[in-house]
Amino acid sequence: MQVSPHIVIPTENGVARTSTYRTLIHSKFFVIYWTGSTLVLLALQFVSISLAWFVLKTTGSSVRVAIILAVIPIARMATSPFIGRLLDRLPRRRLMVIDNVGQAILYLSIPIMTWMHILTFPILVGVVTAAAALSPLSMIGRGVLLPNLVSANDLEVANGFSQFRSGLVTLLGPAVGGILVAAIGAPLTLLVTAACYAAYVLSLMGIPATRYRTRFPRDPSTTSDPAPNPWRFLWNSPALLIIGMVTLFFNLTYGPLEPALPVMVDRVYHSGAGTLGLVWSSFAVGSLLGTLLWSRFRPQWSLRWFITGVIIGWGLFSGLTGFTTHPWEAMLTLFGGGLVYSPYNIVAATWQQRLIPDHLRGSVFGVFQSVTSSGLPVGQLIGGVVVSVWGAGATITIGGAATMLLGLVVASLRAPWSRVPDTSVSQ
């Protein structure tokens, strides 16, 4: 199946862009989608903060912190291709409701087992793995659903809203999560997490089932294959293939930061979970500002140099975090990292949604997520080991240097980029 690598994103003047914002804000189903997604993404932030701090304080092992963080993307990677196909063939809303009810129950079981004094580290790994294995139903489902809620011309702005939401959640989530863990403890924080999942289920039910349904193309010749191959689809779409491979290695070089930063806060800054949340929130502030600046100016850069700039910029700022000795220094460097990184998700999501037809979105998104997310657990596990040998600061600096090297490699690869038209990311 040959797919055109071109993407056309209409250039909007200020009046048109304002009209689009108003259209989305007054769209009942988009507001329900945005609000529910915000709640569940907050829950994911609470999970990361509470689990990392809980394991660090109960075991004292940076390797176990890396393991508990790594099993989440590993489980998602393993189930994403299968789940993607389910979303193209079975009722999407029902699947997403089952996912979030299941995750709420699983995370609720952690504090219950803690209070019963039966929770062990292997059991914790099993519960977290099961919850993460379910999560692609909603993670992929949100990306599949969004183009069915807004018009094609509103899609990039809708993704901008989604990136703004992600930045807002990353700003509030770690801070609120850190405060919750410090105030009520990790087990009770997971109870709050389960409540967020329950609220998200209600938002899913508030969107009509017709908006979830798979839309097939009018031309029957495009659906003659009863089981289209998502791998072939990606291979025949150079832009998606490049974005996928870059994201894979980007996740790999980013991964060491996640297990290293809690250790940095605890053993270098001599501070607690609240500080960890604030450090991550500084990244979110930069991400929010970067999203607003990108939406306002939308530079006419080619995809090649856009991706290169984002990778090198993030590598520089994240690498500098390894040299910090005080929390406010880390907050400044991660603020800069968020500023340069945030437009990546807007551009990548829009290219994916526009190039992949609705009847294939679940399958292709599933494969895409499985491939790209595989770099994160590898990076996290490597980071956990390196932290135990060389320390948190060195681990973060090495990860940043590796990311900058990746950016230089991406810029130097002429043959793959020759298959992609020199089209502006915002054209």
C-alpha cells in the first residue's frame, strides 16, 4: 500500500486560528475528551511519582526503581500491536472503558496489599505490569478518536490543545503528586489515582458511541485486504518511518534520566518527593511556553532540521542537569529542555493522524507505539545500572551527550531524508 508522504496543514492567519480555537472550546465532545484525558494523564503522573518514591524508600535500590519504571513501557510495547488491531475491529468505547476500570482496580490493590502487609516487590511488579499492559487501549484510543471529534482543518490546533494539556499535566502532576506523597504517602496517593481513572470512565461514556466507530474509505479497492499490514504501511510512508525511528532512539537516550533524577534529588540535593515533583514541573512550564510559542509563530522549518534542532536542544539542556548541585539549577535546565522539546509532539501527532486512514489507525498506531516505546525501558534499565556504578549526575550527563550525538546523526543521514519532500512542518 503506497502512501503519499506529503502533508498539507493549512496556513492560518490570526483570525482563522482564533476561530478554530473558539470552535474547539465550544465543542461539547472535544471539551469532554480534553477534560477526561487531563484527569487520566494526571493519574499517570501520580503513578510515576508515587511508585518511584515508594520503591526507593522501601528498598533503597536505584536498580529496583529502574525496574518498576521500565516494566511500564515494556508491557505497553508488548501489547500495543495486538491492542491496535482490537481497536480497529471491536467497539472502541467499550475497550477503553474496560481498560480504565481494570487499571483503577489494579492500582487500588496496591495500597490494600500494603496495609495487609502482603505486598512484595515481585507482586508490585506484576500489578504494575498488568495495569501497563491494559493502558494502550486508551493511549492509542485517544489518538484514534481525536480526528473523529474535530474537522481536518482543526486537527493541528486540536493537537496543540492536547500538547498544552500534556504540558499542564506535566506541570501540575509531579508537583501535586509529590505533595500528595509527602502529605499522605504513596499508598493513599494511589487511591487518588484510582479515582482519576474512575472519572475518566465517566468522560468516555459522555461521548456518543458513533464517534468511536471505525470509518472505512468509500473506495472498496482500498479495503480489499481483510488484514492490512501496518508494517508495510509504515515502510511505504517515509515521513512516518523516519519519525518512528527517531523517536525510538530519542526514547533510548532519554531513558536514563527517569531513574537517575529521583536519586539525584535524594542523594545530591538531599531533598524529598516534593522537590522531585517541582523539578519535573519546571520541565512542564518550559513545555507549556514552548507550545504557546510554537502555536503563535509556527516557524516554516523543514521536518529534517526541526527534528534535529529538537533533539540537540533537549540533549544539551538535559545533559547540563547532570552538573547541577541545587534543585533550582535543575529546574532551569529542565525548563529549557521543555521549551525546545514541546513542539515535537504536536508535529509528530499531526503527521501520524493525517497520513494514517481511520480504519488503519489502531493497527498502525499500535505498531508505531510498540516500536518507538521499546527504547524507553532499555534506556531506563541502562540508567539504573549506570547510576549504581557512576552516580546520578554522570548518568544524566551521559544521556544528554548521547542525545546530542543522535541529533547530529539524524542531520547527517542524507539518503533517508531524500525520500521525504522538503515540506515545512507547519505548511
